[in-house]
Amino acid sequence: MNDKKVIVIGAGIAGLAAGIYAKKSGFDVTILEKHIIPGGLSTSWSRKGYLFEGGMHWLTGSSEKLTLNKIWKETGALKENNPVFYKDPVSTLVDGNNTIELFRDLDKFRAELLRVAPEDKKAIDRLYKDAKIFLPVHLVVSDIPGLKTNEPRHPKMSELLKMVPVLTRYKALVDQPYEDYIQQFSNKNVQHLLRSVIGERYNAISFIYTIASFASGDCGYPEGGSLRMSKNMADTFESLGGKIQYRSSVEKVVIEDKKTKGVIVNGSFMPADAVIVTQDTRQAIDTLFEKDLNEKWISKMRRVIVSEQNMYVGLGVKADLSKYPRSIIFPLEKPFKAGGLEFKEFRINNYALYKNHSPEGCSTVTTLFLGKSYEYWKAAKEDGSYKQKKQELAQAFIEELGKFIPEINGNVEVFDVATPVTYERYCGTFEGSWMSVWEPGKPMFAFPAKSKTVSGLYFAGQRSTMPGGLPIVAYAGRIAAQHLCRDNNVMFQN
């Protein structure tokens, strides 16, 4: 144990992971969170008995075969109270009486695509081979150099060698837009199904990696979703003696003589020997410091970050929708307009078969509309039309969805709409985004976990490594805690 006081800004997944590892390693840790619950962007909320899952739709690292799974277990994210469910098929396209299912098993998925689109055999075989190559690819967990730890972790050579074949397709897939890859298929419904996997602005490698992750046996959904997982981590942190202060908005990180002194929170100074910033780094570098840190990586971050944004609609339906698939893709005859963008299909999450997501005999339905809509909603907020436009979006969605799922007509008891402005307000995230877009032809990038000019200042979160997401933020929190330990000559405890 030592008396070093550490403040973690943000009780999202990165902040909770950083706090847990720092506390395990003997530091006096306090997490400051502006919201009233933990989880940050990985969250869910209730409306009149309906649980709206607003963060996690699958968890990378849920498979016990992966080293990342150890981080989820060590931080308490995965416990006995949230067993992981692996849905298969991953999603189902429904077009009248015709269906196409995205199965986890690649051979089964290939056969399904050939059944409905034999004319696309060449493109189907290309997809099959690409996904096969990417099956062994996963986030590699490794300790930072020079770290003293109770359980050293570095990848085995055999683990790395299995991923070498990826190099034969890496550059081509990085350079190719996701949409161009999909356009290799002539069957329109196959296009709709494949387009639903990730956001359209990404490169093809992001798509192939996602398909391969499902096929590898990973990417399950922990029971209770984002909120239970976040609360599990918060409970783990507090059981170690850590403190979480909710409704605590950090205004500034206080720096004197290039040393971290503490933070200004709710108008008052709170001293600390070290600060770990897990609020969205892209936002934090512009708002949390009296003077610009003037470090090269910060200039690069401002230049290269392209934010992924989404509009979210949740419906509480007084009808049992358990006969429908858990994830449904509905092709649209005419593009659906939302937030200044147009969409060719609906991506529907149906929680009727999940426990505790809705009252008895009722169902929760949600959807995401991915794309660059922040400026649209920001303008609506400024001109006073924000609330009206959210309601119009919900009503238009309900009306259109009722054509595919008649049971919802007249049975929507509650709806909720979240926009990038919503996420900006509650999570302090740059342009209301929850990931960075890995654009076609652009290199992958990673940013430092500690300041180059200020001692005792660390960073962790979704911007640490592109494109971000849950596995990145948990790993980033662990890495920040490792730098803290190394700088203070403390043994890092897993």
C-alpha cells in the first residue's frame, strides 16, 4: 500500500478498469463521474419498465479462449450474474417471405449466401476466404516495457504466427471502402444484410474482422447488457476500497511546474498526485486544461480523428414480439431520412427473448442510425427545433417499422430518441461519438497513455487506439494503470 492519491476522471469502462487496477496495486483512488450511474457510453436506461440497451450489442473478449477475457474477469465485468449468450444467427434479413441469415459458422454462412445468390459465387468465396484468414485475429494483450508485475503477460510466438497470413490481404482491405466490398455482390438483399454489420464509412478490413470475430466464437451478449456489466465493475472497484463520486463534473486538471496537482471539480479544488483522464481524450484536450499541452500527439489527434456518430431510437411495445428474430434487417423500398442522412435498411434489435428488458407480454425494440449527424442535431438544438425533430424521427420510424412488424401499430407505450448531442451532454464525448472511424486508405493509429510534458498525467479511453470500442477502452485503462505503477516504482497487480 502507498499514500499516493489518484483521481480518475470518468466512470466509464476505461475509468473503471484504470481505477480497479490502480486500486489493486495499492493506490488511493477516487473516480469522479458527472453522471449518476457508471458505464459512460456503455450504458442502458429504463423507461416505464422497458430497458433500452444503448451501448453494447456484443462484447469482444467474451470468449474465454482470448487473453482479453482475463481483463473482463479481473475487473469483474463478467461474473456469475451476467452469463454470456451467443446468438446465432447473428442477424436475419427479412424481405416478405424471403430470409437470409448471417450464421456464425463460416461454412454454414457461405452455404446460406449461395442458396439465395448463386450468381454471386465469386464474391461469396472471396468473403469466405477473407473471413477464414482473419479467424485468429484478436486484440493482443501485453504489458508495457519495464513493468514490475505479479503476473507478466506477453503474447506467445505461436499466438502471433497464427495471425501472419492476414498480411496477404491487409493492405488491400484497409484501402478498400466497406461499401465497395459489398458492391461486389449483385444480389440486393445480400448487400442489405452485409451493409448492416458496421458503419458505412469504414474500410473493408473492419467488416471482415467483425465477421471473423463472430465466427471465432467470440462476441457474445452478457445478460443484463451494458448497465449490469458497468455496475459489476463499479462494485468490484468499491469492494477494493475505491471511491466513486457521482454528480461530480471535473472542470479543469490543475498543473503547476509541469506536475499534476489535482482537479477542479464542482467548483472546488481536489488534490491528487496523479490524474488519469478517461473522459473522451479528443474532447478533454480542448476543455480540461488551462493551457494547451502542446504535445505532437495532441495535434495529430485533432487532425486525424473522424468520429462515428449515431441516432438511437428505442420503443416499448405492448405486444409479444418473440416470434421475430433477435436482430432483424428490413430492406427499405425508399430510403429512410433521419438527421440529414438517408438509410437503405433498418437494423432492428428485438429484446423480446431477453430477460428483464420489458414487462410481461411486452417487448423492447431498438435501432441505430449510424453516420455523421452531429452538426444536424447541434443546429436543431441551437434553433429550438431539437425536441420536435426527435419526436418526428420517432414517429416516422414507428410508422415505417409498422409495415414490417404490424404488432407495433397502436401499441407503442413509450419511445426514446438519443442523438449525438445526447451523448455529448451525458458523457462529454467529442461530437457525441463512441468510436473513431477507420477510413479506407488511412493507417491505424494509437496515442500515448501518458503526457510527454506533465508528470502524473495519464490518458485512457476510446481514442487510445483506433477504432475504439469496449475492448480498447478496457485495455487502455489497464495500460494507464501500468504506466502509473512503473512511474512510481510500484508492483502492478492483475
